[in-house]
Amino acid sequence: MFNSLFKKNVISIDLGSFETKIVKGSKKKDKIKIDKAFSFKIPDSVYMNGYIKNLIVLVDSVRNELEKNKIRSGICYLSIKSADIVTREISFPVVDPEEIDGLLKYQLPEYLPMDYSKYVIQHKIIDKFIEGDKEKLNVLVVATPVDMVDMHYNFVRDIGLRPVILDYQPNCIWKLFRFANSINGKINVNDKTIAAIDLGYDSIDVTIIREGKIKIARVIDMESITINNDTKNLVAATVEEISSMKSDINDISILDDKLSDHNRYINNIRTNIESILTIIDRIFKFYFSNYIGCEIDFIILFGGLSNINGIDKLFLNYFGIPTVILNSIEKLNIAVDLNKYMNCLGLLIRDDGVQYL
């Protein structure tokens, strides 16, 4: 996507349909330095599923917040996610990295039957494995609609920043976990298999990482929007009021049949989360079928919906896999809300020797 070898202080932006997060900082050696971090709500229906629906309104909204925080210029890294971004894992014989582009041209039609002129195709070597007596490469291919890339490029230019990096959000998460090694002081990413699940406002990201290597990256769209809209219709509340009500939930894993608006709200949230769990379960089954004999050791939850009390128990009860809410990352002793700024922090990591999206 956008190219760069810059490693200086940058503005990292995580656009969302409900809330946008911005971090000004840098990565130097094994430390991430944060100068500023802030977030703000954006107008409804301006940004949805990775598409900018109203560029003028979005630019005005973000530019105003940059002005408030005295950011007027600089290099910009931007994260992106969308259900319209297509990802596939493809195996190749071991070849030099520069040869993979040529091989992709011949093999992509088998895996991605679409008009390639409408997509930006990028790839990442994620693993080596032995098949029979031959060593092979497992390559993650990411196809992003050209118009989506162009609109984000124009957005960054219009807010007065220099567009340098456009990165896929699951890749940002993988980089941050790999950089940190240890999660919550006890989960070592390099010797465990974890499912990192970003429970966002309008989409759910599922990234499976085994022994420090990304294996599966999927985006589930619309489900958390369904949660908020269904509940809004049920109790006639605004999105902000719904967010406040979520903090009043004692334990979403416990079903309460008593009749009240509050209990109806909780049970509705629970029902919709359970529908998300069934989709995540399909992703897990795909992983198990492709990596025979491999288990998932931990589920790590972060993002807006992870703040619902008891949601880790709900995941544990459903999958039977130890589940934790992310609260600390080794090497990140910084005063920002990790749940909120994960993608921004992951964006700052651009190590040599690793091919990033």
C-alpha cells in the first residue's frame, strides 16, 4: 500500500465508524514512545466497513481534532480493515522473495476469482513447512479494493498529513504481539497459539497467531452494529447511552429471565454476541482443519465490546478455551488505554527484515 522506510515520529490513525483513535509517537529499538494519544466520535454513517462515505465531513471532523491537539503536519500511518478486503493463505515452493510476485500472477486465479485490476494485491510470508519431502512457504495474500486505498490516500492528504503507510489491522495486531512477547504478564506469544479478537463497534477482527507467526486473519462485519441498533430500538437509547449501559452489566454470561428493560437489553446483547460466537467458531474450525493437531491455547479479547463484564466467561463457556481481557503488554509501559489504541501502536512498528503489508 503506501510505501515508506521512515522510522521517525509519526501520526498513527485508526479510523472507525463510531470512534477514531490517533497516536503521535515512534518506535526506537525495543521501545515505543508516545507523545500524544486521543480519540473522538465521528458523525454517523461517514465511515463504514472501510469506506469513506462522506469525505468532506470526515476530513473536517478529523482536521478539527488535529488542530485541538496542535498537530498540523507530519508523516501519517493509517490502519484499515473491511469485510471487502480478501485474504487467502497460499502455499508455494521455497523461492526468493522477489519471485513470489511472479508466481502469484499464475496461481491467484485459482484462489481469488476476481478482476485483479480493481484490487491492490500484497503478500506476506507467514511460515515455512514441510510437505512430503519438500519445504514450502505459506504466504498470506491480501487483496484490497483500489478505490478503498485511493480514498484513504486522499483523506490523509486532505487533513494535511503525508500518507506513508496503509496497513491491514490484523497485521498491526500481530506486529504488536510479536514485539511484546508477553501478554498480561503470563502469555508468551512465541510459544503459544492465541486467537486475538478485536471486538469493535462495527466489525470483529479474528487473528490467530501460532508461535509468533500469523496464521489466520479474518474480519467479521456488521454484527456489533446489529447489537447496537437492535438494542437502540428496544430501549430507545442513543449509542452513547447504550455504551454507558454496557458498563452497568454485572455479568453478560449469566442469563436473567426477570422482566425489565435492563434485563431485556442484557439478554438482547447476549443473544447477538452468541451469533458472533458462531461465526468465530467457523473461523476456528477452518484453522483446525488446515492445521491438523493444532489447538488454540488462549483467546485474548480487546476493543470496545471487551469492556462488557463477563464477556470473557461467555467466550470460555462457548469455546472451552481459556479467555482473558487484554490489560498489559510487555515492553509497553505507557499511559494509554491498550484496548483502545492497539491498532495505532501496532502501526508504529516497521522492523527491517520483515515484509509488512
